[in-house]
Amino acid sequence: MTGYLDHLVVERGLAQNTIASYRRDLRRYAEYLDAAGVRGLGEITESDVAGFLAALRRGDDDHPPLSATSAARAVVAVRGLHRFALLDGLVPDDVAAEVRPPTPARRLPKAIPVESVVALIEAAGAVEGPRGLRDRALLELLYGTGARISEAVGLAVDDVDRAQATVRLAGKGGKERIVPVGSYALRAVEDYLVRARPELAGRSRGGVRGGALFLNVRGGPLSRQSAWQILRSAAERAGGPDGVVPDVSPHTLRHSFATHLLDGGADVRVVQELLGHASVTTTQVYTLVTVDRLREVYATSHPRALN
């Protein structure tokens, strides 16, 4: 075991925190094997490795049950140990090869109700001057197109086709897609372009390069960090004493866009295209959200849904 940890330090160059985690996990593995009467690497079987995983998830008097994520990390450490022992000629077989780490529970996207989206956008637009017009246009566009924040701040003025009511987004890997834009977002962008962007552009000493759509208060292109702060500030103002809008993240409006489309009857493959997902499997996680909503409605509406 010491040889394996030395290998991780010298050959793999892993960080000290990672090494410390591996050391803790392997120490617990050694304690489990010792309690089971296993005295050396050559005596360990696949059942022992699987039993260790089960013990991690179950917990005992000295250790609380581990989450799937923490247990997976420990199993990765154990699998690495047995792989190292095989390659080093210490054992004839890798008994841990078929023991798979547990899969962490899939985290469902966080979507907020339509009324909370509206409150968020109204709060963004309540700021006086060109900033309010810009912030409202940004949030309307994020919710109206499902764009990632990085895609929105990367937009040029020419990427918005107001005549066709579409916007051209550059997604991951530089893959472009054309998505429709609703009337609310188009109106907000139009107001921003006419009444706010010229003033912001005029504050730039060297002029605005590249025709960026969204500008910061100094006339330069708006950054992802600034866009995130706009969203968070709007959420704080919208929440007020009653907390109308819950905690939001950079992806909240994108998640809400997809969830509300599916709730409204949109086909999952259409939503896939709008979001720019390479695989429909990625998009299908949103269907889990809508199924949960259907269950809630059913449980509160059907006369024989509950005892």
C-alpha cells in the first residue's frame, strides 16, 4: 500500500490533498480486510472488494454511511491499488476490476416558476439608466432562447436578426445554432440597442471592438462574471422580504426555459435543438423534472390519488 502511494506521489504527481484522501480510504480498506481475516493482497477476492463497497454505503459504529460520491472515490482508490499490484507483478489478477464505483444520484436541473422568472426580469429592469435596459435585455434573452451565459455575452449585434426573430448562438466547440426569439426578448433588446447601448459604447476610449451586443459600464464587452452578478443582484432585489425568487445560478434561466417548454408540450428533440445538446440523452433529464410536476398535480387534483 505504501508503494502505491509513493507511486501516486512520484510517478503520477497527484496533489497532496488527493494523496491524503487516498491514504484515508486505503487505511479504511485495510481495516476492513483485517477485520475479515484477510492478511495480504494475494488473499483478497472480488467479494472482499464488493463487500468493502457495501460496508462504505452501510456505515458502522465508527463510520457514518458514505454518499455515492464519497464511496465512489474510495472504490477508485482501491481499484487503483489492485491495478498497481497487478502491473507490479505482486498478484496474478486484478480482483477489483469488475467492482464498479456507485453512480451518484443524478442532480435534476433547478427551474423556477414562470412568475419568478418574470419577477427576476422586472427586478433587473428596475435599475435606472442604461444598465437597467441592458440587464433586462440580457435576462429576457437568456430566458427567451435558453442560451448559456457564455453564449449570451459572446453575442455580436449582428447575431440578432430582428426581422426574422432569431438569434445565432455559438455553443460548445464553436458549434453554431439559430434559435427563435420571443417578442418580449426582442422588444427588450430593441429598447437596449436604441436607448442604452449607444451611451455605453460612447464610454469606451478605444471604441467598441467586434460589435459586442452587451457592453459593460466602461463600454467594453460584458464578461461572464459581470453577467452572473447581474443575475444574482436581480434575484436579491426580486426576492425581497418574501423571497419570491429562490437562489439562482448562471444556468437557472436556461433550465427554466427547457422545463417550461416541456411543460407546455414541446417535443424533447425540439428542446434538444434549441439548447444545442449533442445528444437527446442530455436533454431528457428535464423530462424528469416535468414528471415530478405531473405527480404533484395528480396527487393534489385526482379524487382517488391519496388515501
